[in-house]
Amino acid sequence: MKSLTAVVIMLLGSNVQAQISEAEAARLGKDLTPLGAEMAGNKDGSIPAWTGGITKAPAGYQKGMHHPDPFAADKPLYTITSANVGQYKSLLTPGQQKLFELYPDSFKMQVYQTRRSASVPQYIYDATKANATTATLVAGGNGVDGATKGIAFPIPANGLEAIWNHILRFRGVDIATHRGQAAPTASGDYTLVEMEEEIRVEYARPEETLEQMRKDNLLFSFKQVVTQPARLAGTALLVKETMNQEKEPRQAWTYNTGQRRVRKAPNVAFDTPGTVSDGLRTTDDFDMFNGSPSRYNWELLGKQELLIPYNDYRLHSDKLQYSDILHKGHINPDVVRYEKHRVWVVKATLKAGMRHIYKTRVFYLDEDSWQIAVADLYDNRDELYRVAQAHGINYYEVPVQWSTLEVYHDLQSRRYLALGLDNQSPMYDFDAKLTEANFTPASLRRQGIR
């Protein structure tokens, strides 16, 4: 790997003090973006300078709409197929390369002009600069202290800091969604599973203080209720995610329609199969990675230039039916946009004595948003097992860079899971005004039986 930043640090201590100096933090907003990316473009100009990302919605947009593509006039610069993939291997992960090998006649990547569109509200930038000199890893890296609202470690010193940046990145404050997922069989047949989700992010609330964060130790609350198909309707999940998972692990409850009971669910973590996912993703695959990082050693391998899904507004369009997207073997490559971006590369290796179906995970984090864009996942034989890609857009009414669809490819079964299908659903509500009462076991039961 050609690294722009050669950093490899293994974390073995119980508490890691990694605050940066005021002089280093002063780089944010100068040669670094407010979230810590390189402000400048690359040498050949194929990656431009960051100039603030998208700062306003395009003309004609109104809240509640599926987001019109601000770059609709862009045409592909080139297309990668199995015939010419060898020319582009340095810009592809091993998992991405494997997709060309498995689907030589149908998989391709259409590569477009790079648009550094990522942006977040000003208070997130301000909080990130404040966090830069105060945030620390605690509990052996199983928690963070001294940070709220913004990115905790905009100039990361190690892999744990980088993965916590993904976990803590801004995704809004109160969000309500209606999304679908599908797991096509090898023949391409699928059943659409529809879910309503609510997320209340305590960490991102403008009024949140360090003192309150330490007292409550609550990162976010998440509730998910399956609404379709009828045989699964009412299946529900509630998660309370903590900031310091050693002090207080994640709390979770499930509602089972057959038993009509809410039960505590301590196993909703790590490699437990994801909700109605046909076993094609783990619980900690959700959002590309979530939860406690405690089972892995984390290395920061540096940066590289990579082709990743970006500005996938066409894939997000309400002009598409799900059958336009869900094809045999992989999603329809004609509606996917790839761009060249710099990514942080983070390698997670399973600790001795720990159990997980993934022995090694390599994450590629978009430098502008800290969103994991691609994940290569290896089994206990050190063979590629799965590859996941997050197809991001800027929800410019917020603004926030977040995925519109996550796709998890199981390379061994040649199946995939598409999570986040929203083309034929109401658009995300980032003004949901959720309260703590939305996230109680009693509320889970009420929604499950309605």
C-alpha cells in the first residue's frame, strides 16, 4: 500500500492519553479541514481541495423530498470492468477487486469527477476543535472521555482513535426513517423487509455538555420496528449505546411478536447475526462498524487514494423502483457513482482469546466525513469473507454526509444484503424531535403490537 501518512500503533495499555497540542489543533481550518482532512487536493488534481462541501440545497429542493442530484450533469470519466481492472488495482481494495473476479460479465465501476461535498453544521466544527485538545481514550480504548458533539480525534494518532471518529461522527440529532432491506438469493429473488427506525443522538445535541456526557454515559438511543412482511411485522429492537462501554456496556431489548414480550438482549453485539439479515451481516457490521472495539487490536496504516461510492444521489432517487437496483449478484452498477477520495486505512485484528467470525477487518474511512466507505472482512482462515460498501450522499438540509445504502457482499455464498433502501419510502426526517420516552422497553412493546 502506498501510504501518505505512515502510522502504525498498537494499543495495549489500559488508559491512553493522546491529546494533541494547541499548535496542532490550530491546523484545523487551515491546512486541515475543520474535521481533520487534508484541505489541499492531490498532486495531479484528480482530488480537488476541500472548499466547504455543500453549503446549501439546490434550487427547488424542499424538505421531505428525495434529494435532487446537485451533480446530475456529471458524466463518467471512465468505467472499470473485468477487462481493464488490472490498470486500477492500486485504487481498489482486495474486496472490491474480488467483485470483478466473481462477476466478470456484470460488475463494473463508473468513476466520476471527485466532489468533496461533505459538510456538517458549524457547531460540529467548533466542537471538533475543542475536542482536539481534550479528548482521550479510556478503559483500554473501550471508551472516550473529554469529547462531545464533534469528532473526538481529528488528528488521530492510532487506529482506535480513528475508529472512534467513525462511531462518533455527526449523523444528525433526532432522526426518524422508514427504510427497507433485501437479501437476494443466488437467483436474484428477494423479499423486501421494511423497517421504521428512530435515533436520538445524545452526543450530537447542541446543548450537550461534557459534564452531562460523563454523568449519563449515553451516546445514542436507537429503536427499530419491522413493518413488512406480515410474518415479521412487529419484530422490534431497542438499543442504548454507551460512551464508555467498560463502565456500562450497551443495553438492548427485543420484542418478539410470537411471545408478545419484551426481553433484555445482552447478545445484541459483536458477531450476533443482524436483524432479519439472512445471516449476511453481523450486529457490529451495521453502519459499517458499531459498538465496542474491545475484541480487536487496532492499527492505523495511514492514508491512500481509493475509489469509493460517493455522491450516490442517483442510487437514492425516488425515480427508481427496487427492482431497478437489486440485481443478481450485486446491485445495478449503472446507478452507482464512484469517485477518487483519500481514505484513512484502519486494520482490526482479533485479540488472542477473543471470538468473532471476522479474524481481520480492514476499514477505509473517508477523510472528509470519517464515514467508513469500504470494509474488507476476513475469516479465520485469513481468506476474504465479505466486502461492504456504504453509498453516501450529503443530506444538505442538515447538512450531514451519511450513507443512503449499505451493501454487504458475502463472497463465499455469492449473496448480498442491501440495507437502507429508501427510494419508495418517505424521506428521512431529521427534525423528528424525539424524547427519551420514545426509547423505553414499554414503547418498544407498544410499537411492536400496534
